[in-house]
Amino acid sequence: MLKPEWIPLAYQDNAAQQQPIAAAASTKPKPSRVKTLQINKKKYPAPRPSK
């Protein structure tokens, strides 16, 4: 692992900004799998068989 002083300051700032976002995302309730599949079907309807 790299020592902290070797990491560029910009990278440290970026990581500090991303941590709260990741923490908030992990606490959000995940939609049920069935609901996700229904949304995907609406977005990408099954191709109709060609006659």
C-alpha cells in the first residue's frame, strides 16, 4: 500500500468527497428484484418474433 504522503492531494480531496456519497447510497433501501425486472422490461421490450 502506498504511504499517504505519496498520494496526490487532489486524489485525497476526491476520496473525501466520495465517501459521504457512498455511505448514503449504501443506506438506501434497494428496490425489490421483481420491480427492477419490470422496469427493465419497460425499457427494453422483448423483440417480437419475425414472421
